[in-house]
Amino acid sequence: MSEENEKKVTENKKRPNHNRHRQNKENKKKNEEAVNESIKTEQPKNTQDTKKTSHKNETNPEPVKKEAVKKEVHQQENRPRENKPAGKTVHYDYIAFVCFKESKKIYTFGTNDSSLKVNDSVVVETVRGLEVGEIVKESRAFCEVPTDLEIKPILRKATPKDLKDIENNVKAAKEAMKVCEAAINRLNLDMRLIDAEYTLDRSKIIFVYVADDRVDFRDLLKDLATQFKCRIELRQIGPRNKAKIVGGLGACGMETCCSRFMNDFDVVSINMAKNQLLALNVQKLSGQCGKLMCCLKFEDSQYKQMREGLPKMNSQIEYKGNRYRITSLNVLLKQVKIENKEDVQFLDFSELWPEIDWSKR
């Protein structure tokens, strides 16, 4: 019997005690209910307090604030309304067209002087400062229009003193270039000075230079500022702008286009040389700036028009019952070279393509 009793005791120990679990759950529930009741008893007090305070603020605002708001509204209503203009109105009688020596681009300035004529020198204020320009067109009447663009006035007609100042400034700029070049060599800066120019009143001097990379010229500015005692601007330009300033003769024997009449530079691609059926030799197609010549851009539209409807190079065609290959095209002379293993022919466009009216091209 003793062995049976021991087995029962061990089995009872192994079985889970469900009563203990139930008691633990009940105790947890009681604790949670007690906590919830305590929270509920505290919440209404706070809500009542907040309701009271909010009710007070809504129903009884401070009278001082009300009076201040009423005064501000009354003052705003009685203020005269300002009519904001849609843009800046200008009151000039005429528009003058002015060019500067380093650029062929035309700039507009306002004036009330009707005596200004073409080739007159005038003093104007630009972004760079006071400069002397030349009138290149007859002045036109200018109506008052609202515009966002600011039109600056012509300050005065250039006097003999202004013209003498220009000559003196040119001489002084040459001396300034020597000083600047000496400072560049002393600081071992990788830059090449191209030009120097004073403004009319000598309040500013502009140095133009060329460099492959960006240059740290802070020490150079300090050195130049102590010597010239005026504002100094160092302007970096590219190779095309350099060729425009320096000038020269092109491969055609005439003055370079950029220095003669160009204001802006267009993009020139190698495809424009392909349209002219030129040999892709970059050295022969490049100008003084080392870039592709601008004349390729000028002639591109004409060559596209002349080549319209023509077959591509090395294409096969049939002529008098034989197959030929196009090996050369001359759109200016309107001649084509065709060949095969047995024969070579030089023909006019009208013989190969009589359906096209070549007289209009």
C-alpha cells in the first residue's frame, strides 16, 4: 500500500494545479479593476476643471483684448489703400541704341534728349560702372509701359574731358597689365592675362584672363588692391572669347567671324562637317580658338537643303543597266562620282536624278 500511496503523490505533483492559475487570474483582474476605478475617479475632476476653464475663456474673454482688436480693425479700415503698380513705369521720351567697343551687341537706354544722333558718344551706367558707348541707331519714341525690366538712362553726352579720360585710361590699363603680370609670376599662378580695362571714373579695373582650371587668386587680389586703390575684378574667359578679343585672320583670309560681327557663340558639332562631306581632320576644321570653326554652323542649313533627296555615300545605284557605287558628291558643283570594278563615271545631278528640279538649289 505504501508504494501505491507514493505513486499517487508523485502523480499529483506532476499534474498542473488549475486552482492556482485561476486564483492568479482572478487576482490580476481585481488589481486591474482597482486601477481603472482609481483612474475613473480622477478623470472627471480634470475634465470638469478643463471644461470650466474653457467655458470661462469662451464666454468671458478679457475686455482689454477685445478693445485692442477693435481698435486695430478700425485703424485698418480707415487706412487709405495703396495701389500697387503692376510693374516699373518708365518716363523716357526716347529709346537710344548703344554699342560698346568690345562688343557688337546693341543695348537700349532711356533718354529725354532728342538731339542725340548716330555715332554720338554717350556716358551710361552699366553693371560694370560708368562707361562710354556709341549710338548706332536713330532713337525711337518710347511709350510708357509697365515692365519688370529696368531701363537705365543715358547720363549725358560725352564731353571732350570724357574722351581724354578714355585715352588716359587706356594708357593706364597697359601699365596695370604689367603690374598684374609681375604679380602673377611672383605668385606662380597658372593663368594668362589677356586684357585690362578701367571704367570711366577709374573706380574699378577689370582684368581678363584665361586658365585651364579654376585659380585661387585671393593673394593676387590683396596684392593688386594695395597698389591700385580701387575695386578689382578678375574675369575668366574661354578660348572662344579669347580669340574674339585678340582677333586675327581665318583660313579664308578674312578677319575671324567672332571678332568681326558675332555677339554670341552657337554650338558647333562634328555632324555639321559630315553634312558638308569634309574629311574629319580636327586640325583643319578648327579655328584659332582650337574649337570647330563657326562657319560650319553658318553653312549647315544651306548644305542640308542642297543634300535633300540625295542618296547617302557608298550607296548602290543603277545607271544605264549597270550597278555603280557613289564614291563622291559635290553639292556645290552638283556633280557625283560613281564607279564599279570596270568603270568610273563623273556625272551631273540632273543626269542621275532628272525628276528633281536642281535649278532652285
